[in-house]
Amino acid sequence: MASFGLQVIRGLFGLGEHVAPSLAGRAAFELFCRTPNVKRPTEGERRALAGAAGFMTEARHHRRKHGAGCIAVHEFRPEPRRASGATVLVIHGWRSRTEYMRALIEGLRNAGNRVISLDLPGHGRSSGRRLTLASAAETVALAQQRFGPFAAIVGHSFGGAVAVNAVSGFVRGTAPVPVQRLVLIAAPCAIPAIFTGFSDMLNVGPRARAAMSRTVERVAGHRLEAFQGDRQLAAVPVPTLVVHARDDREVPAWYAEQYADAGGHVRLCWADGLGHRRILADGGVVREAVGFVDSGKSDLRD
């Protein structure tokens, strides 16, 4: 049964569909973009952050101006004797942060890569309480200018969708970010489907949904229906590894299959039994991702 608060919200959006659908659509979009309060972590998140405290002391921390706020960028350098000269960008997902990407970052760094990890707006040590696909793509472009070029981008969950949009340059006003390899872990592919699920939950009606799509177009330069990751990936044939678990309850496995259909440059690797978040810490997944990134280093030397 829905909570009382959710019932009230559903009622308001039901009323808004009839009285002010454009306003209801804009309000729904703002709710969609609202990020969790990082100052109120769950008990599990507190334990994870405490466990990663020592790991975070190994990074060089930077802050970059972005809009009215700042984003935190964490730079992990390899041991000099192992350094390969390659830089890899790591992008976390929704309600996540650099600390939760620890296993991947350590694996990439131990392989000789310099690793740059973003805290997206409204997450981790970055400021704000709002995140859109457009603002996330802007932060990737900003990181590219200051810390690139990147040999590869590794994205988990929403961070994978951000990576695809950044590499394809699909968001209006952001130039494509060139890379040799792309790794998408438990990443969503069809952004319209995510909006549909969100709208169904809140009882957002068809006219308000149309207003949401118009808001997306105003913010990102394309209507909502255009944000299909498989089409974007098909247009930019960067060698891509897609890693997903069939038991993922947050991002369904059919998203991975859609990415795999983008072309022969995409390889799908199933990691069943690892769900949506445990997949990040799995040693086999880390080795698969690091090996795929390393396979592209020859392109940098040619």
C-alpha cells in the first residue's frame, strides 16, 4: 500500500492533469531531478562511507565551478612504476558517490591507470540537490577539459547513461567526449521508460507527461523520446563492454540487451546473481572491466 504522502502526491497530480497540466508536468520534472539529501545517509551508507575513508585519503581532491555550485573531482594516481599514461573517468549512479566505486577505481589504478572520479551534482561532495542528464553530461565535458583526454569511461547505472550521452555528444551544447573504450555496468538504456515508470508511480496524466517531454527538450535539446541509448551508441561505434545481472531489480536486464543490439562494437557480459549494487564490488566484474579498458591502450600508443 502506498504511503499517505505518496497518496497525497498522486491526488495532486491527478487534479493537476485536469486543472493545470503544464504546471503539473514541470513540477513532475523537478521531482524527477531532485537528488537525495547526502546529509541524511542510511545506516548502510554510513558504514560504506566509514569503510572507504582511508581509500579517499589516497586521492587528490579538486573542486570545479559548475553553474551556481561546484562539483567534486577525485584524482587517483597509480604508483609511478606502474603508470601506463592512460586516464580513465569513472561515473557513479543515482544516490551514489565516488566511495561506492572503490573496487573499480582500485582495479583500474592497480593496472597503471590514472583514475578521475566525479561526484555528480547533488551527490557525494558536490553541491546542489538537482541532477539532470544534461547537467551530468556538462560535468563530464568539464572534467575532460581539465583532466582529459580519457582513454575510457566506466559508468555504473545512471552514470552509464551519462557516459553514453557524453561520448555521443547528444545533449545540446556539449561536445562529444572522445574515448577508446566505454564500460557500462547495470546501465539504463531507454530514458523514456524510466520517465514512464516515474509518471505511473505519481499518477502523472498524459497531458502533464507531454509537458514533461517539452521540459526535457528545453533543457537537453531533444524531446524525451529521443533519449535511447542504443541509438546513441549505434551512431558512435566506440568499443563498448556492457555488464549486467539478469537479477537486477533496479535496472532490468532488457536494457543491456538493447545496448548489445547497437552493433558489433558492443560486447555483453552477464554477471548473474550480483543484482544492481553488489556487481560493483565483484572481483570478476572488476577484472573484466579492467581487462577491457587495458585492451584499448594500444590505440593510445599507435
